Amino acid sequence: MTHYYCPGCMGTLEEISICETDSCSDQYELMQECNCSNGMHGQTEEIIVKDSNGNILNDGDNVATIKDLTLRGSSQVIKQGTKASKIKLTDNPEEIDCKINGTAIVLRTEFVKKV
């Protein structure tokens, strides 16, 4: 089925050629024609998340920090080698959700390695 999608917000419409999404910066630009069947417009759905060594991370993996990290907004320091278990991946391939010492935080993948 042929439909149109907006490259700015990935909104999909079937019969009109301009994007009607209020928050889209390309709202009045012509939309592009697409024949995809999954609604992803040529993009892959799976996001690959890698640690500082290039190992692929998955939900539930255990990681350790590779350097001392100071938490923003506090004087708390997470020491090198501190382990976080059962991580959760986010929509951003550069960040993971985890708990360290009972505190839920978001860590950048460049500062962790898979254990």
C-alpha cells in the first residue's frame, strides 16, 4: 500500500502530501512516498547498544564502570569497577538504565563494560 511519511517526525498519512503534526518542523514540506509494509519507512526497529569495548549489551546484562563517575547534582562518586546488574536499554543507544547502590540512574555506555 502506498502512503506518505514525513521525514521530520516520521508521521504517516495515506492521502495527503503535507504533514499535519503540530510539533513537526517540516509541517508544510512535501511528504515522501513510501511502500513499506511495517510502517518503519526503511528504518530498522532494533537498536544495537554497545559498551566501551564494543560488546553488545542486552536487557538484563551486568555491567561495571570503567572510571570514577561523579553524579550530577550531588557529591556522590561512583567508583571504578562498581557493578550494576539487570540493566535496561533505553531508546537512546548511548544510555542505559540501571541501579547502583539502590539508586536508579542512567549511565552512558561509553563509561561501562559488560561483566
